[in-house]
Amino acid sequence: MTYNIISTGSQGNAVVINNNILIDCGVSFKALNDVYRGLAIVLLTHIHSDHFKSRTIKKLAQERPTLRFACCEWLHDDLLSIGVKNVDVLKVGKLYNYGMFKVSPVKLYHNVPNCGYRLFIQGEKIFYATDTHTLDGISAKNYDLYMIESNHTLEDIDQRIQEKQENNQYAYEI
């Protein structure tokens, strides 16, 4: 299994798994120049522009008319509105077999509907999550790779923990 982090953070998110699976597309088309020709599918998590850059997704769909896009129901209409035709609507908790890999969306908790993914590729397991305030209730034991995108610095986390302790709140969720 290989992965290529094209970008992570507030300026844009895009990760390529095994040279053919793109998770999130919050970057410019130019940032995907070296990888877009080999993609088989794009998995999208949520609508925020650092994960879902409409202009890039539209260009990707135009350049690669047979490329599949997969998302949960909350992104379906947004994809159709920018001209993407090959859209698979996935349901949280259900397993989908794409031949070269299997995928199952996981519900995540953000200020907009959001999902992560469990990927099963040639006997290896990947758990991918982004922009969630908690992973409580999610089980992903014995995975080969955990990809948890976060924009918090250690200083941010320390400050939040201190604030919670000062207010007698001891539980902390990122």
C-alpha cells in the first residue's frame, strides 16, 4: 500500500492511496497534475472548500469523463450541480466492493454532514477521518494505517485542555 499526501490543512486536503484512490479534492487542479490520470475513484467527505473545491472537481470530471466519484448523500446534489455524472451515493456503515478495493463510509461529527472511510485493499486496512470533533463510538482495531487529518497544533490542544480543567471539565475531544 502506498499513499501520497498532496495537501493537508486549511488551505486544502487531498490524499492519494495506491496511486488510484483520491480522498478529498480541496486543492487546485494543478496540484493533482502528477496523479489525476491514474485515478480510478474520488472519495469525498464533506462540502467545505478545503475538502471539496468545486472548480477542481469539475475540471477533473471534464478531463476524466469515466472517473467515478463516491460520496454520502449530502454531497450528491453538489456534484450534479457542477456537472459530475459518475456519482455513487454511499451509505454510512455499508460496504461497497469496487473490485480493486472495498470501502465503507463512517459517520463523523463536524458542523456540516461529514464522513470518513474504512478502506480494504489487498488484505490491508486503512481508516481515514477528517474534521471531526470526536472518534467516540468508532471502532477501527488492528488497521494497517490510520490517517487522521487535523488542523490543531499541540499548543492549541494544550490550551483547550487547560481551559477545560479550569472549568472543571475533564473530558477532551478533538
